[in-house]
Amino acid sequence: MVDVGTIPARDRANGVVAGVAAGIGRALEVDPTLVRLLFALLALAGGAGIALYLAAALLMPDAPGERRGRVRFAAGMTLLLLAAVAALNGLGLPWFVQLSAVLAAGGAFFLWREQQRVLGGVLFVTAAVVLFTGGGDSGAGVPLLTPAAFAGGLLLVVGPWLWRTAQERAAERMRRVRSEERAEVAARVHDSILQTLALIQRESADPKRVEQLSRRQERELRSWLFPEGELFKDDTLVGAIANAAAEVEELHGVRVEIASAGNVPLDDDSRAVVLAAREAMANAARFSGADEISVYAEVDGDGISVFVRDRGTGFDRAAVPLERRGVSESIEGRMTRRGGTATISSTPGQGTEVELSLPRKAS
Amino acid sequence: MKASRRIVIVEDHRIFRAGVRSELGESIEVVGEAGTVGEAIPLVIETDPDVVLLDVHLPDGGGQAVIAGVSPERPGVRFLALSVSDTAEDVIAVVRAGARGYVTKTISGEELTEAIHRVADGDAVFSPRLAGFVLDAFSSGEPIRDAELDELTAREREVLRLIARGYRYKEIASSLHLSVKTVETHVSSVLRKLQLSSRHELTRWAAERRMI
């Protein structure tokens, strides 16, 4: 298993000089002779191989896990620098490029170790300055590298910090959103559901009241869970009828089932239809004795039709007491004032249906 | 007295299942209950009931998954969908998947019993709200590709409007001067169109529930 995380120990037992090549060979699972060959080749590059070998001998621990002394570490690093300079020199690069490369490497080392970041930054900037001033008297090409070096240095200085900050902020935002959501759900559960449950427990002897409470709760919860739903959008005919139905349910403890096909935005005309429909629902709830009312709203090319139906006692219009006729008047009156009609058909014993219709106006 | 019908209830709330069980008439025999798609498919295949009362929303998938899993093995089993939500896409999607009817959970025990018998007899059951949706979906002015499937007849419209208004089949029959059997035929025909039509609204609603 190749372990790239730690520096391998020297292997003096199998080594020729200091056991460096043997140690590296063992750690990388290659033939030490190959490593020795590589050092020899590098030695041709301005003696870089020799400096590198000495640096390795100093930096690699004598035994696995052993800590190096500070002096030995500093000496090793210096030799490493010398090796780098020798190699760059061997490539025939101008001195200032070599120096800035070494400075930049040192800068990067300190930056990524995340200690002495300022020192790292300084080394970087120095590298850039060296590159710039050196390039100033030796001609074209190199000055172009200077801004890039600056930018690269800057990125290395602030990059890790920016990255970590951004990540922390995203995580923080996530946590906040989640806790806000939780708080909102908790508030909702407390304000409505728990209250309703408490009420239901207290009034469990009255099934009608329990049903009423639970229906109201259901409606509330539904409009909260599905705010995009067609129903309960106040600014449409069907939404307004659904709201009116909800009020009637709550006031009179009946069930109102709503069906619809098509919809229109609310205007004065359609609002009149909603009010008339509300009146019809309230009447059915109060007088029919039925516990369920069916409402169907339809909007098509001809106009608006709303049907309010119950299967209650029904009535004979001729025998209706005066005050109730007045209520009917408010349904019929509302519709006729808008150019529509209200037709009430009722059979005693079978229920009542009110049909409201408002023809589309030629515009 | 109608012949007894065997049903399976597929619904994830035990309390609701118990409630339905106690409300159903004597003519309905509950032969099994399941709370998930995974439980439901083998149970329905094994018990081979007349009707499956199927919740649209199950913890491990939609009611459609149960229909898809059972139908190849037991093509004779009929499904009546049941949900609390009543949104167009739920309803349309489950009916297009093969349910023969759709009712909401607020339905009374008596009406539910009647609906189960109707579905068991091969007829369709529409809640008022489903009737409204269907009228809506079939009313838009998009071009008709297949007149037989993409358009409702005037009679079918009349029947659907009465269902939407809360009429029962018997009341529809007497108000249109038809026999109950004829009303049932019209509703079944609408169901077939609902399942087979390629009208845009229907495919859109189905697509929103990832049915196609």
C-alpha cells in the first residue's frame, strides 16, 4: 500500500549511502535502483539531484514515525530550495524567474499550511516584484507574467479563506431557514391544531360541534398546505364561493360540497353571483334540515351558472312565510339587477335547488 | 338485497380503515387491508376481491402503482379511488391509470357502499368534483383529433352537469327521463373517454403526477 500522506523513513539496512533511495523505493513500491537512477539523472541538472538527495536524507525520518529536529528540518528545507534553484538553473531560466519561483513556492507552502499566512502572502508578493523588476531590464514576455503572478498570489492568499467563509454562510443560511420553518410549523400546530384538539376534547359530547371544529381545522390546514390551490383564491369566482361555503359551514354546522368547471376573476357581476349563492347556501343550511349542500359553479362561453342544492324538506313557495320570501328576494333581486336570473325549484320532501345564472355580457 | 361484494381497503391510516370498515353496509365484506403499495399488490392478487378501495396517496407511491402491479395478474379486479385532496391532477391521474371511479373521503358510508356496488357491477362512479373537472377538461377549444374520444356528447354533458350539481343516478334518470341503466352507460362512456382521450388537459394533469 502506497502511503502518500506521510514522508517515508530512510531504509539504512538496504541502502547504499543513507538509505534514501531504498526508503522511497519501499514506500512507493518501486525498485530502489530506479529511484537511484532518477537521482543520478537529476544530478546532471546543475547538481539538483545531489542537493535533493541530501535534503531527503535530512527530511526523511530515521525510523517510521520519528520526529525531525527543527535544525535538521530547516537545513533540509534549505537544501530543497537549493535543489530547486539548481534544477531551474539547469533549465536555463534567468535568475529572477528562478528566485520568484522559489519565493512563490515558499509562499504557497505557508499559505496552504494555514499558518503564517501573512508571511506566505509577503513571499508571494515579493516573488511577483522580483519577477516584475527582473523582467523590466531583460525584455519582453516576462512582464506579462507579473499580473498573473499577482492574481495567483492573491487567490492563494484569500482563496481558502473565501471558500470556507462561503461554505459556512451557506450552511448557516440553511440552518436558519430550517429553524424558521420549524418555528412556523410549530406555531401553526400550536395556534390551530392543538387548540382545535383541545376544543374537541371539551366538546366531545356534541358531535355536530366536533364535526364543525374539525372541518374548520381541515380547511385552515389545507389552505396553508396548498396555498396554490384553485380553491380559496379570493379573487376568483370559484375561490370566493368556496370561502362563502366555508363561512356557511362554520355558521350552521352543515357540509358544503363544491364542484366547478371553469372560473373567472371576480368583478362586480360575479361578486353579485357569489353573494346570491352565499344567501342560497345559508338558506339551505337554516331551513332545509339537510346536513349536506351541493354547490356547482360553471363558467363557459354563455356565462356563469351556479347551482345550490339540498336534499332537505323542500317547500311550497306559495306557503312560504313572509320573512323567508324576503330572503329569496335578496337572491333574485341581486341577480336581476345584474341582468341575470335566479330560479328556485323545490319539491316538499325532496329538497330545493337554486339556479343562479348570469349571461356573459357582450363587451 | 344486493349480492355481497368482497373488497380490499388500501389506505395508510389504520384509523381511517377502521372507520370505513364500520361504516360500510352489510353487503360489503372486507377481505383484506393494506397500508402500502408493497403490501397491497400481493394481498390483492392473493385475495382476488371484486373491488379495491384505493387511496390515491400511499407512503411508498401513488395508488396508480397498485393498479399497475395488480392489473396484469388480476384484470378482473376493479378499483375505486379515494382521497382527501381532490386536486385535478390526482383525480385525473388515478382514473387514467385505470380506476373506475373516484370519491372523496368525506363521502357517507351509505354512498360509499353504493359506489362500491356500482364499481363492482362494472359501472363508473364520479364525485361531483370529478364531474366538474371532466367538464372543464373537455370544454377547452383545442382542436379535436379524435371526435369519438376527445369530445363529450350533449347527453354526456347533461349527465355530468347533474352529477356535478350533486344529483344521484336515480335523480339524474328521472330529471332527464332516462333509465338508471342509461345514465350508467353514459357515465361509463365518459370514463372511457377520460382514460383514452389524448386531450391536452388530461395528459397535462396526468403528467403532473408523473403518470406518462
